[in-house]
Amino acid sequence: WGLLELHRGGMASHGGMIGVVIAAWWISRGWRTATDGTRVGRVPVPHVFDVCALLTPAGLMLGRLANFVNGELLGKVVAPPGTPAPWWAVKFPQEHLGDHAPQLDAAQQAALVRLADRFALPGDDFETAYSRALASLRAGSQDVARTLEPLVSARHPSQLYQAFAEGIVLGLVLWLIARRRRRPGVVGAWFLITYGVLRVATEFWRLPDAHLQVQRIAGLSRGQWLSVLMVVIGAAWLAWIVRRSKALPMGGWARPHAT
């Protein structure tokens, strides 16, 4: 029954694509008219995939920006707590509550505990008290900000890297492909290829899931291997469309008709 426990978190983007495939098939069936119940509006399933692929980059970009705002899916550390960091690095104080908490020396650990104790109520553990400190920080407390600044790692803003790659770069590639006449499924295939390549590339700056028993296999994280599989599936699908598909070409947004 864990599959239905949506209140405990959603699924990864790779898993979410299963739902997109099912929805695309359902939409492609068309709908029944209210008068005689005949089904109208049927379209090829690959065409629905193409339309979904063209709209997806905007959603992916907004999702990555939300990850950045929420301090999720942290990037690799470029400077440990208390050391100089590049100007472009970012700090997420939430890291002390996650699986990627940094190693602190005795003085830093004591300072962190003292900060949490300032916000602790009777019966609070460290995580509860520290969460109260973060709430004060979000409310604009400069004192908490100054205390935390040397106690937090500086990291790659990997969420922003992925927002740019999966939103801007991916979107430009797909819309350029969609401008010409092509067979149904071509845009969807290029989505799998391009998105997979971009995920593999950008996740070199992102930390793998800490809860996995084996975080990396042959130098790649589980997410990267799933992205490699996407590239393979997309390339195979594109090859089949080019060589075997008998579907008639559909118009592009720049060239809707054959010339």
C-alpha cells in the first residue's frame, strides 16, 4: 500500500514519466460524444507524447527552482563550514537536518548546539529546536544568519544548473525540432535523448541519494543510470521512427504544410 501513500512524498521524475505514458495513451483514445456515444478525436499516441514533451521543460524548470527555494537535492560541497567560498556558491542551513550534514569540529558543533538550545522548548530534541531556529532565520533574523554562516557548507547551486539545462536548453532543442514537419514521436524521442544527456551531465554537481546502500555504480549515481536508459530508449525509438514508421508527417509550428 506504500504506492498510495502520496502524503509521504511524491515520486522521482523518472517514475513520473510512467504516469505521463498512461495519460498520453488515455488522451489519444479521444472521447465519446453525448449524443450517440461514438468515439471522436482519436490521435496517434506518439503525437500526444510530442505535445507533452514540448510543454514539459517549463514544468521541469519550475520544479528545479522549487528545489532551490526549499533547499532540496543539494549540490556538492565546494567549501566546508568556516572556510572561504567562491562568490557563486550557495549555503543551505537545512543541511544539518538531512542525510548530508557536514562534519563540524568541536567548536563548530558546540556553537550549533547552543543556537538550537536558544529556541528549544521543554522536551524538544535537536531537530525540533533547530527547525525553530530556521523558522526565525526565514523570518529575517540577522543574528541567526550571522551565527549560522560559518557553520554551513558552501555548495554548487546544482538546482539552478538543472533548471537552466532542463528548462531553457531542453526547451530550445525541442522547439527547434518541432518547427519542421516530422513524423509523430520524433519530438518525444528527442526529449528522452536530450533530457537524459542533460541529467547525466548536471548530476555530476549534485549529491546522490544518501539513503542508497550503493550511491554510485561505475562512477554514476542511480539517477544518472536511469538517465542513460532514457537516452538508449529515445535513440532506439527515434531509429524505429526513421526506418519503420509509416505514419504521415505532421506539420511543424514554422512549416505547417509541405512545400
